[in-house]
Amino acid sequence: MIGSKAKRVWLIGSVLFAMATTELGAQEPPPGFVRTPESRFDNLPDLAFDPQFVTLPNGVRLHFLDEGVGDPLLILHGEPTWAFLFRDLIDPLAEAGRVVVPDLVGFGRSDKAIHSSQYTVAAHLDWLSQLLAELDLINITLIGHDWGGLLGLVLAAERPERFARLVILNTHAWPFLGKYGPESQGGPTQAFLDFRQRAESWVDVSASGLVQGGTVSVLPPDVLAAYDAPFPDVSFKAGPLTFPLRMPITTTDPSAIRFYQAGLRLQRWGRPTFVLFSDKDPITRGSDARFRQLIVPAQNEPVITIQNAGHFLLEDAGAEIADHILDFLERRPINPKRLR
């Protein structure tokens, strides 16, 4: 029988061996993927959090930040950003729970597929589902922006046993409504259709240029550099080059039925939901009201619009948004009985 001291030594040794084995196994991405050198992320402004990594079953390494304790607050980014976008939320929200901020595959510190065909809505949902299972996250409060809202809402609709509350930030509503007609009737905004048309001819894209173009504030050079950091050259950019083309704009798009089915489930969603949009985002204009119509509990929350903020509203008003989310968490504590 192992003595207590020997047992502690054995356990420590086992953990260190496992960590070393994981790191060795994670030194190279799987075939068809590239990995951004860590040196690209040196000296990031206002992001003093330790990076965490999990290796998915297909060998892809996914990065996430993990701060605080308690019920998880899962924060999901969209095009073309990464966890850096939420740097002003992490410390305040970590006082209220465990803040988990992953980088989608193809973005940030996560591995990046080199072929656009690998980036489908189904693949992104699978990768995120594997992360939730790996971290065993339950009682989740989703905080989703842009594609992070789209993907996160599908996950919540399909796996309601894991999710307790929703916060929706500047996200498209029409895929969940199954509306693909004119903008005036709930379809895609003309601003998005114009953006998508431009994206069809992209051979390269500037992440910092997209972020600055969707932000009211003039961002300093070090912040802009942080958005370009994940992409040393165009071979790393298949994710952001592809995302606009994966947004369904007709009923025949491959992901259209999955979003619509999620929307049908969200009509029956009975848990706290907070919709928080900005006033200067033509890309998602009108989706805030449509989400409040679709998800009934959202009608129980104050109607708040962040003033003088663009699509990337976290850059324009991060501290204000953190305060609104904290207020929501306080007035809508998780009710375990509702999760059964």
C-alpha cells in the first residue's frame, strides 16, 4: 500500500508526466492545420491572463482563457476577432463566476485549418461541443457576439441541459427566424449583403481593418496589432476569409435548416435572456427587436442600447457592457430547478 507521502509524490509525478506528454503531443498541429507562433502574442495590451489549451479528438489545439470560479460564463467571439475583444469583461465578470473565453478554431491562439472547406457551421459547432464536454461545463451563461452569438444560440437550443442564461450582443437574428426576404421583413440587412458580396472576392483580409471599420472609437496601434497577431500571413486566414460566406442568406444554404430548427426551440426557451446591442451597427440592425420577439424571457429585461458604439461594441464601451451584464446576472440568478 502506498504511503501518504509517496502517494502525493506519485500523483504529482503523474500530473507532470501528463502535462509534459500533452505539451509534446501538442507541439505540431495535425495535417491540414497551422499554428500561430506564441511569440506573436507577446506584449498584448490589457490581456494579462494565462492562456489555456485543450486538444480536441482530431488533434486540433484550441485556446481559451479561464478566470474566476463558480458557474461558467462562456464568452464567444465572431468574425474576425478572438478572446482579446473581451479583455474589458474578464476581470469584472470573474467576480461573478468562472469566465471561459475560447478562440474559435481558425482564430486567435487556436489552430487554423488551411482550407476553407474545413470551416463549416457544423464543424464549428462540433469543435465547441467538444470543448464544453472536455471542460464539463454546465449552468452556462452564454455571452455571444456576432458568430459567437449564432453558434452559441444553436448550442443552447440543442443542449439546453448545459445552459442557464443567454446574453446576445450584436448578432444576426434572421437565420433563427428563417426569413430571407427584404431587410424590412426581417431578412438579411443590406449592409451585411454588401459586406458578403465584397468578401466573395477576398484573396486576403486585414483583421484590424475590419475591426476598426466596425468601431466608432479610433483604436490605438497596439490594439489593432493584437487583432492581426493571430495571422502571420494569408495562409493562416482561411477562417476569417470564409466566415462571411458561411452566413445563410437563402433557405438552400447548408446551415439554414439547423439555424431555423434552433429558432423553433428558442421560441420555447424559458430561461433568462438579455439582448444588448449598439446604436451604430448597420450589419445587425433590427436584430435586437427580433430576438426579443423570438425569445420570450428577453421581454422581461430592460431595453438598453449602447450609445455611440459600432458592431464591435466591446471596443467602444467594454466597461459599460460589463456593468450591464453584471446587473443582469444579479437580477436573474440561476435557478437549478429550471435546468431539470
